[in-house]
Amino acid sequence: MGFELFIALRYLFSKRQQAFISVISVMSVLGVAIGVGALVVVMGVYNGFTTDIRNKILGANSHIFVQSIAPELLDADEDGNGGYSAVADKIRQNPEVQAAAPFLYTEVLFSSPQGATGLVIRGIEPHKADEALTVLQHLKEGSLNDLVRPRGAQGIVIGEELANRFGLRVGSRVNLMSPSGERTTAGFVPKIISYRVAGIFRTGLNDYDSRLAFISLQSARELIGVPQGRVSGIEVFLKDPMRAKEIAAELQAELPDYLYLKNWIDINAGLFAALQLERIGMFIVLALIVLVGSFSIITSLVMLVMEKTKDIAILMSMGASSSSIRRIFMLQGTLIGLIGTVIGYIGGLTLAFLLQKYQFIELPAGVYASDHLPVLITFFDTALIGAASMFMCFLATIYPARQASKLVPAEALRYE
């Protein structure tokens, strides 16, 4: 142990003549600890919310959408060959692709004995879409096998919010009215088809749970009134959704020019950009707490230099250099910051663990994407918080340490 560190530790833990300086040091430690602890918890909650929303979006959507500039260019022949089938087969050749399935998208009027509302319908091939759509793999009620019925009304899978709103359960009968109808002598007649609820899903996102439903691809064609073999596009599911941009670029280079690709990252860019901006803003606001603690370190060190003027002069008279004196006080301030950071880590990580395990803070149902505070602690954020805290505390030591190193021993001891 160098003598600078030895003296810094003695100054930090020894009993001082001025108790007020010790109080300021304790407040400095507490200020840094509270700031670090708050940052750990809040960043963990932000990470948890972002990850939770991302997983719920991916649970109900594909990672890449492949669509055509003209719908008929993806049409399959009468046997279901060519068209979108050939494109899907080519997409599946990419080793990063987990599944590829056709879909048909439309908006209809949903009605039941309890009322009516607008609804987004996605026609899917059940045996292909459920390979990667998490929301269809874990239905709250019902089974995806009942989506296609050999006779009678076909099945429909609806969201939990929609089911609760209209009092629907598995087996309930509902109607879908398509905007594409027929012209008769009596005028335009919309197409209305009855369905039976085959399943109920829950994503946790109100827009999906109240405005989205799934039916079979063939049933969707009949509802919309489009030719056999017509699809809106192909849904592509990846092994690693975070590589959606990269894989989309690779697929775009391999597919025909009449196809264009959209990935989930670009589609939801506005939402995640807003979450990231809020996250950065909250980090800056809470970092101000650490900054206040670092200002207390300045006050504590300045007053300590005034108290230890005679000791500093004696040390310099015994041969201690100005740089050694400067290091003594910089080490002391850094130690205060280190102690505060460690205490903040312990408190913040403990609280984050308790929130994650016991979920004792409940959120209003239907208002947020989750009914509790989701917490996700990452090594990068934790390390960044500690580095920012130590950097601010280190900067706070520079001015008092420089002032101590400029002390002239003769002037300090003149009146002693």
C-alpha cells in the first residue's frame, strides 16, 4: 500500500475535529448510493418494459413481411404450386429462416349479439403459422385445430379483450361482414359469413387483443372474395429476430424485383425510438442525483483541506511532492464515490431482484402492456452506471486536490 492511499484511508475513517465534515462525507456517500441504486432499478424496469413489448409484438407478428407490388404476381395455380409457394420455398433455404407462411390481410366489421366493431383479420395456414407465432402456440382457451372445420361454420381465433367486451367464449357464434360484396338489382349487398370462436389468445397489448383475429387462409379468401391462390404476402420467421434487417437485405437480393420486404424493426421504429429517448432522458435525470453527491464530495474535500492544512505542510516539509498531496485527496474522494457506488449497487440490485421475483407492484390492467413491473438487469447498463458514477466522483476531486497541492509549507506553518 502506497503512503498516499494509507493517508487517504486515515483521513477518511479517522475521527475528525470537525464532525460536520464527517456528516458531509456521509451525505456524499448516501447521495451517490441513492443515485446509483435508482439508476439500476429504473434502467432495469425500462429494459424489462422494452423487452416485454418487443416479445409481445413478435408473438403476434412475423419478423419479415414479403409482399408484391401487384397481388396477382404471387398467385398460385389451381394445384397450389408456383407463385407464393415457390417464393416461400426459396426463402426457407436461408439457414437463418425458421419458417415462412402465406397470409391474407383485410379489415372487416365484426358483429355479435352484444354489438359490433371493426376488426383486422389475418388469414393463415394453421399448420404453418403456429410454428413461430407464439400467440397461437399458447392459446388461453380453445385449440388452433378447430380453425378449419369439415362442415358448418369455420373457426376464428380472437383476442381476450374482444372476447371480454362482447362476452364471447369458445363455441360462440359471430359474424364477419366484408366490404367486398355483390351488386344486385336491389343495390350493393355486403358479404356476411358466420364463424364459431375456436380459440382466445392474449398478447397483453390492447390493440392486438381487441382488434386482431385469425381465420384460415381459405376462409379469408371466401370472405374477401379474391381468387383461389391469392395471398397478401409471406410471413417470415427468423431464428434470431434481432437480425431482421440483415436477413431482409440478404433475401431482397435473392428474390425477384417485384417483391419488397419489410422487417419488424423498421415497422415499429417509432415506438422503440420513443422508448429509447425516454430511457436516455430518465438516465440523465437520475444521474443528476449522483452529480449532487459528487458536489458534496467537493465540499467535503475543500473543508478537509482547510482542516488538514498543518498536516499537509508537515508532509510537504518531510519531502512529499505536490503530486503526492494531490493523489491523497483524489484517492479520498474516489473512495467516497466507490463506497457510495457499491452501496448503491447492493441496494439497487436487491430491490430489482425483489421486484422481479415477487412482483409486489401491480399495474392497472389494460393500461400498460404488463400487469406488473418487468425488470431486466443487463451487464452493460450496470457497468455503464458504475462507470458514470465513478467518473463524476473523480471529476469532483480535481479542484480540492489541486488546491491542496498548491499549499506553501512556510505560509501554512507561519502562525503555528
